[in-house]
Amino acid sequence: MRSSLVAALLLSGSAFAGESRYASAAAAACTELKTELMQGAKEQGIALNEEEIGTLTTDKATVVATSIAGYEEVPAAEYEKGVDAAFVYIDAEEAGIPAGHYRVSVRARPEDIQVGKYKAIATLIDKDGKEVAQRATVIETFPSAVKSARYGSPMSVGIQQQTINDWNLTRFRKTIIVVIVHSWGVTVIDLFGTDYSSYYGF
């Protein structure tokens, strides 16, 4: 799982590689989205890892996300109480929630927390502190901290659009995931609310 998640993250970070005709316009749009995310977090008094902001735009969705400052230092045992992991902007009809900025708190059952992969739940909380939705999440906790040189950064955030078979293999469904990689593990949050944990190696 670790290698596939990191490979996915690196691919998502190079989404505009090779583009030339629209590179300037795309870069300007990304900058504006990142600025709006930082402003939204500031209004809520939330500190972000601003250098790791990721963006994804399609004809049907706009997603901007990064991890909350300090998340990379939180031990896995804290998931039992709930950990503020990310701050996101979502504008996607398939997400089933109003467009806006959300703080993402991740919680796991104490009996599930372990070295390796396990399921968790991410709660999306709006600017008024209201819990708007819960989303399937997969966590992998490493047995020891990974040196930053292995991934090029001690903290990385990527956003991907995935097309995944459903259980009866008769159709495909799209989802958007946020992938957070840090020295102690990987967190994958499914923003469309479908539990695809089997896809991630369960």
C-alpha cells in the first residue's frame, strides 16, 4: 500500500506536467484557489501546512486541500479521541455537501489502531462548527518514522480522482480522495463518502 499511495501522490502532483498552452492560466487558477483556502483557514483560526496545498479541478468538481499544521507530529493513539487532519475546499455535486471550506477531523476505534493499515472515519466540519458529513478513511501507520528524503518532503498532500469498480463489477464509480503522507504514515480520505477500503488493500 505504501508504495502505491506514494506513487499516486507523486502522479497527482504532476498533473500539469507537459502542458504548455494553458500552463500560465492553470497556474494562476491554482494560486487563486490556494489563496482562498488560506484565507478560509485564517478566518477560522486554523494554521495550515501552506506549502503542501494540493488542487484538483475538473468539469464537475473543484477540490483544494492541505494538512493542518502539527498533524505530522500527532501519534496514532490520538485517533481514538479524534485528530484535526486536514482543511479542504469542496465544490462537487457528487460529494453531497454544500460548496465550502471544511475542517476534517479523523477518528479511529481504539481496537483498530495498529502498525499497518486500518479503517477510520473523517468528519467534515463547517465554519460554524457543524458536523456536515462523515467520510470513509484509510490510515497506514508506519512502524517507525520514515526519513524525509525517501519521499522528498516530511509532509506531502495530494488529491486524486479515482475510477473504481463496484462490487458486482458491472459499472464504475468516480471518487475524489485526499492523500496525506508524512513521516509516520499515510491518511487517505474519500470525499465522496463511499467505503472503497478494499481498493486500498483490505
